[in-house]
Amino acid sequence: MVAETHIFHIPALLKEVIGFIEPSKGKKYIDCTLGEGGLSQAIIQKGGSVLALEADPQMLPVAAQRLKESTVNAEYKLVQGNFSELTDIAKNEQFDSVDGIILDLGLSSRQLQFEQRGFTFQQNQPLDMRYDPEQLITAADILNELPQDELIDMLITYAEEERWAAKNIAKAIIANRPLVTTLDLIDSVEIAVGKRNSSRIHPATKVFMGLRIVVNADLQSLELALPQALDLLKPGGKLLVIGYQSLEDRIVKQFFKTETTDCICPTIQIECNCNHKASVKLIRKGVITPSLDEISQNPASRSAKLRIAEKLPGEAA
Ligand SMILES: C[S@@+](CC[C@H](N)C(=O)[O-])C[C@H]1O[C@@H](n2cnc3c(N)ncnc32)[C@H](O)[C@@H]1O
């Protein structure tokens, strides 16, 4: 049951997303990251039909209850699944020619409140961090099994720690093995780089984020999902991605760059032979970020970056 007093996750940039996709009766959308269902709810309340995917099975009943209670005569289907398998899921549900596809990446605020999942450093919980508990590898497995040099690489690449900090953190993790709970990880980080200073963010913030990205193969899933999403859009359909950290945003930016150009030859050639054709046009150059007003009402939206592109008509067969 959803506690009646619970405040639902507030989707970032919701007004902008709805403004761009203009949902109405007869239009179909795929919400690749259902979360607590705020975005899906906004689409179906305007008459659009939604197929929504969510990797975390604990989130589905939360969203289902929210949608059921607040939306009359709505057309939607909720599926537990990973957006890396978008094509198969969409085709299975007859959502293979749609008006808009949205990925609102990362975690829902609700997942930070789950007690056994290890997403937060605010409580002592098992070091799990999987969205889908059916997945095999947990955060503890990674922390307890990776050799030191691979831990350092992981901390530099995915937690974006500086090399000196990554080395110290990896050493402290190895000295503290086996790590079982989030507190064990926080202790290791604090031994390595010092304790929280009241004016700074928690020293374990980047390590938690990087580890979650690795446990769930977030970047690989995103790289797999983007071309699938493009294929599933109608000409004129819109692809929107909201990312909250630079690694995700870099992937989206690069993908849009490739898909908006007619030539992707590595060097400029007089006669291009890459046969690549632009498949989208940007609706906005660069990123759209929340207004100061939105950030003051929903501080969790502060690092959101929205990129949006529209599918071009394909060449006549
Ligand atoms: C920021 S929340 C989405 C919030 C949502 N827009 C709302 O209005 O409540 C991101 C959600 O995406 C889910 N998620 C992350 N990666 C996923 C993936 N690869 N496939 C499916 N769902 C994923 C997370 O479990 C989380 O619930």
C-alpha cells in the first residue's frame, strides 16, 4: 500500500516535457522510466496512451496505485522491464510506431526510501543497489571482489573521483573487506578522503552514484536504448532524455550529434562513402534545464538536463 501521506516523486521538467510532446487522444507514448508514474500520469490525463517500463519491481505497484486513483478512462500498460530491451517490449505491446519516447534517467526519490536496497547513504542498509533484484551482481559483490586497480578505474570512470581519491578509497575498501552495509562503504570513503564538512556534499555521494551506475549497467543500457527508441518513433515523433549526471548526458549528446549529421566519416572526404543519413533534427540546441522557480519548489530537479530531438521522415523506399 502507498501511505496516504506520502509525497510522490515530482518529475523534473514536467511542464517542458508535456509542452514538447503535446499529448492528446489517439497519440501513443513510451515512458521508459515509469518511477512513481508522475510523467505517465500527466500524459494519460491529457488523453495520450502510454506504455511504461520500469526495471524495479517494487516501483510498479506504487505507480499503479497512483495512476489508478487519479486517472479515469486512461489507456496505459505498465511493464516490468529494462529499457535496454525496448524494441522487444514495445513490439510485444503493439507500441512500435509512437509519437514520443521519454527516458527520465536515474533514481526515483521513492527508491531512496526503500529499506533494503542500499541506494542511500542516509541509512545503514545492505549494499545491494540493483534496480532489479533478479540481477546477479550486487554492489557488495563488486566492492568485495574487484582487484585494487579495477576498483581505482571504476572510481575514476564512473564515480568521477580524482585519481588520488580513487586510490585512497580503493585501498580503504580493500582494508575493510568484506563490506556488507552502506555504513561499511561510508566508513571506507571517510577513512580515505575525510568526513563530511557541513558546507560540502557528503563525501560518499559520487561513490554511491558511480557504484549504482556500474551495478545496473546504466550507461550500457542507455547506449542500447537510444537507437531502439529512434526506430520505434513515427516520423515527427519526439525523443526526450532527461539525465542527471555528465556521463549519461555525454552519451545522449553524442548520439544526437551522430543522428543529426549526414556524414560520420572520421575525416572529411570529398566523396563521402559512409552512407549515413541524419535521422533526427534537434528541437532545441543544447540542454534545457529547470527554472530557478522549479528548483526552489523541487530541489531534486536541480541537475536535470533535457535533450530533445524529432525524427525526420525516412527516405522513400
Ligand atoms: C527519475 S525516476 C523516473 C521518475 C518518473 N518520471 C516519475 O514521474 O515518477 C527513474 C526510474 O527509472 C528506473 N530505471 C532506471 N534505469 C532503468 C532501465 N534501464 N530500465 C527501466 N527502468 C529504469 C528507475 O528504477 C527509476 O524508477
